[in-house]
Amino acid sequence: MHRPPCLECSCLIPSPPSSAPSTRLGEQRRPRMSHAKTVLWLSLTLRTARSLSRVRFMEGQPHGMQNPGAMENGSGARGEERQPATQETIVTEGAAKIVFPSANEVFYNPVQEFNRDLTCAVITEFARIQLGAKGIQIKVPGEEDTQKVVVDLSEQEKEKVEPKEGESLVPGDQHRTAAVGEICEEGLRVLEGLAASGLRSIRFAREVPGLQSVVANDASARAVDLIRQNVQLNDVAHLVKPSHADARMLMYQHQKVSERFDVIDLDPYGSPAPFLDAAVQAVSEGGLLCVTCTDMAVLGGNSGETCYSKYGAMALKSRACHEMALRIVLHSLDLHANCYQRYVVPLLSISADFYVRVFVRVFTGQAHVKASASKQALVFQCVGCGAFHLQRLGKVATASSGRVKFSAACGPPVAPECGHCGHRHQLGGPIWAEPIHDLDFVRRVLEAVSTNTCRFHTSERIQGVLSVVTEELPDVPLYYTLDQLSSTIHCNTPSLLQLRNAVKTDAPSEALWDIMRCWEKECPVKRERLSETSPAFRILGVEPRLQANFTIREDANPSSRQRGLKRFQVNPEANWGPRPRARPGGKNTSKTEERRRLRQNKRKELSEDPAQQAARLKTFPCKRFKEGTCDRGDQCCYSHGQPTPGASAAPTDCLKTFSPSSPGLEPPQDHV
């Protein structure tokens, strides 16, 4: 029986079922199938043909090429068909050059160049310390040949190392060096868990010396293809190894001591909470863990219950919310590490732009883990005056015999009502209550960047930020701001030389309010305008118990301010900030940008039609008409009749006559 060819492929489709015998060529066939049977038969045959065609096509394709979605946190849907090639853009940053799709397929944010520059600087100093202990000296482009001695040697060790007169060093005893772009067999193994375009990993390979390997991992197949392309473009295939896997599973597979990474960098879109448990297990002993959090709305106190679900702590709204965010992240990292008898030691913690960034080292030790409870604290914050008190979760006591005893702390440190203003307290935390910086390490990074300013594009900002870090009190959590203290008691704000903009102090809050009471005596507040239940009335109703001196000291102006360092960055571009999440095939990019544009200034007063605005203004009585001085008559925007019931208070002035063609309702100079 003859089978006609399929229209979609070269396969044959079965002939329609029929009980009539086949006819000779040229004879007229008599149709015997009904219309419904014919439609059903065509549907079945075409469906069969498509299935056969799809099977034959898939058999000829290699496995693992499906696009799982271009989300770098591993949550994309699997099995999506590959999108056609899109327009590409070449981006140059540092020593790296990457090809980046113009569509929003793979996440990239140029504003975070400061983040990447600082990370390269931190990892370089970490490599200098780690390899210096092994007798390996790193060579950084732009630095002088004379490097610092990292490991201090005793006099006996120096005598052993220095050769005697007439002796020469054997090749194995010669000083070893590690340069940028070369494989160092005893160097650092680096993992970038959420690599996206691979820019950060490529910059590590081209700018950081002393590396053994760099694994650039991403859950998106499109991103991994882009990483491979960029690795070849930058000639770093010998160092950077692309990886297509879920970041959590990849880190869980490297829990063995011999397979751990020396440096793990996590820079996800949003919260890093899903990756922290795997990260603290996959980093080597004393290794470096770099974590970025961009969910500042959660960490800043806008959603305390969400912050607790992600980080195990309640965030509070305060002027010190950025430092509290850093301490919440450090608390979460230490809590995850404690589950595996490990603990963290912060090296550097900063808040910049729309994110926070922490650099910590991870160690193992049961005794140190027992002390972790005493490193965490709850925060009692007054909702009236903003005064806060910290309550440690644990207590460490050392006996006369030298034995260390750990126990629960006693509290709370405050009464149910604030002793200054009588308002209630909010409870936040737990937060990390120990130092958030290693000042010795920070000074090393600052010195390296200051002596080699041409290395990074954001060197000036790095110097400014790190200089401010070195000027902070290291062991005092949280702070008060000058405008907060002044606005609480409704007084003028002292100058920045009389009182610092941010006050970090271990003095009790009573002393701080006594200082503000002394300042109020120099700039008196009208007490009759204060409500008896306001914090200002309660605070100023108490006489100060100390005498504050507001004479400007010689060291009042900090060094970073005197030198004019760039401590705060100007807006780098229009609509800067967190970019929209990457989408498969770059879909919905224009719609997302349009939504962001429409949501700008959404809390401001909505724009009105001129007719609607005129009708609304007519509900307000004219103040000048009541005084008998309004000469506008019926042309006045406001009402000249009886006040409308329920209308708001009269406006302070009479605006100009409304005209539908008027662009606004600003008062003319002759009618103010």
C-alpha cells in the first residue's frame, strides 16, 4: 500500500483505515469515511509525524545543551529552548575584557566595579599572607620589586636562612615568586559560586597573583557559554575553569578537607542566605569567605519577620541600620559555622551604595565555638528617643585557676519604659557584637592601594572608605547620628567640628543626653511648643549632671576629611542601583525598566488634571477674601463662599487665577 510522505519530515505516514479493497490506477475511489473520522485520522497522523521528527532531531543533538534559565542562583526552569543569538557588547573593566549580551540574559551591573576592585585588593593581601607563610613572594603589577617581609623570623631562623660566606643557595632554597596570570602550585583555589558573565573570575586571574585555579560557576547554561567565550577572549583558560552546576551542590561536593576552596566569593542577586550553609563547609581552614547582600530593604528593618527567616535576626529601623545589617550578616555566618564546630573572624565589613559586603576567615575550634554566644547580643531600642542598649546572649568568666567558664548572661539591661523619655523599647537582633574589622589587615590593604593607585579605577574611593574604617572605634557596636540627637530635642544641630556626625561611644546614653542638654542651653528651645508627652519635653526636663565643653579641639577634624578623600561616591549614572533579575533570553527587559520608571517618586503627590486640581482648590476658602484684601474675585482659584463642610484648613495664601493652559499654579510676584 502506498504511503504518502509527511509534510514535516521524510518519514511515511500510514494510510487511512478503510474496509474497501484497493483500486487500480485511474479508477474512481468511493469515500467511505465520515467527516469526523477523517479529521481524527489527520490529527493522529500529524501528531505521530511531529513526534517522530522531534525524536530524530533530539537523537542527533548532544546532551546538556538545554537552557535552564539565565538566573544565577540556580532557580531557573530546565528544558527551555535556546534563544537565538542576540546583540553583544564588549565591556572592559580592570584588566579584563568581556563580551556581554545587550539583552538581559546574564546579570551584570557596572556600578559594582568598586565591589570587584575592593575584592581583588583584599584577595591580593590575603594571598600575600598565606603564601608568605610558605616562603612564596607575590609580584603585583605596579608595585616595586622590594616587597615587605610577611612572616617575622627570629634571629636563630635568620641565621639558618642566610648563607655563610662562600656558600651559594641550591635551587630549592632560592626565594620563590608568584606572578599574575601564572599557575602557582601552592597557591589559592578560588570559587566564584555565582559567576554570571565571569567578569570577576577573569579579573582574579588577570590581576591577583598566587592563584592555583579559579572555578567560575553558574546555574545558567547561557551564562556558562558566555564564561567560556570570555575565558578564551582573555587567554586565562589555564586558570579559570567554567562550571555549570547549582552553587550549593558544588560547595557541598567540596566538604572534604583536601577539596575545599581557599577563597569563596558569593555575590548573588538578593540574599545569600540559601548558600551560607554550604559555603562555611566548603572553605578551607583559615580560608576567606566574601559575601555580598543586596536585600537592604530586609536588612534595613522594613520587614523584620523576613529578615528573621533569612538571617535568624530581627532588624530594626534606625540611623545605624547599615551597621546593624552588617552585624546581622556576620551573626548569620557565625551561626551557620557553629553547626560544624567552626567560627568566623571578620577582616573587613562595609556598606556601600545599595549593598553590604563582608570578608571573613573561617576556622575550626570547639573552644572558640563555645564563646560564640558571648559574641552575639540583643538590641533594646527606644521608639521615642532612639537610645539603645545591648544585651549579650552569653557570658565568659575566667577563674583564678585560669579555667574559662561559659554561662548564660543576665538581663535585661533596661526597664519596660525608657528612662529618658518614658517610651517603650523594641527588641532586635541577635547581632554580632564583636569588632567587624581587623584593623591590621585593613591597614595592609589601604597601604597597598595607596602606593599603587593606578591598579584600580576606584582606588580613590577605596582609600577613602578604608581610611574611615581605620578612624572608627573597633569595639563599639552601632552609633548615634548628630541630626537624630538634635531632632529628638528639637534644637539646632552643632557643627561637625563640635560634635561628630556619627557618635560611636561606650559611654552610657545618660552621658550623651547630658551633652545634648548642655548644647540646648546654648541654643534654647521654646519649651511652650513641646508636648508634655514628647521625648524632648521629658529629656529637657532633667538638668544635666555634667558640664560639656564645645570648644573646637585641634584633632576635631578627622584625617580623611582634612585630606579630602573620596569617602562617598556620587551617583555613577542615571537610574543606578540594583539591576533587574536576569531573564531567559533577555525577556521582559523593556517592561521591567518601564515599571521601574513609573514607580519613581511613587510616594509623592499624584499628578492631577488641571480641571481636577481647580475643582479641588475650590473646596478651600480664600484667606485674603476673609481678610477683605483679595482682588481676584471669581477668578481666584480658591472659594469666596462659605467653607465647604469637611474641607481642610485654609491655605496660607491665594494663588493666581487658574487657566487650563497654565503649566502650573505658582503664585505671581504681585499676589503673594
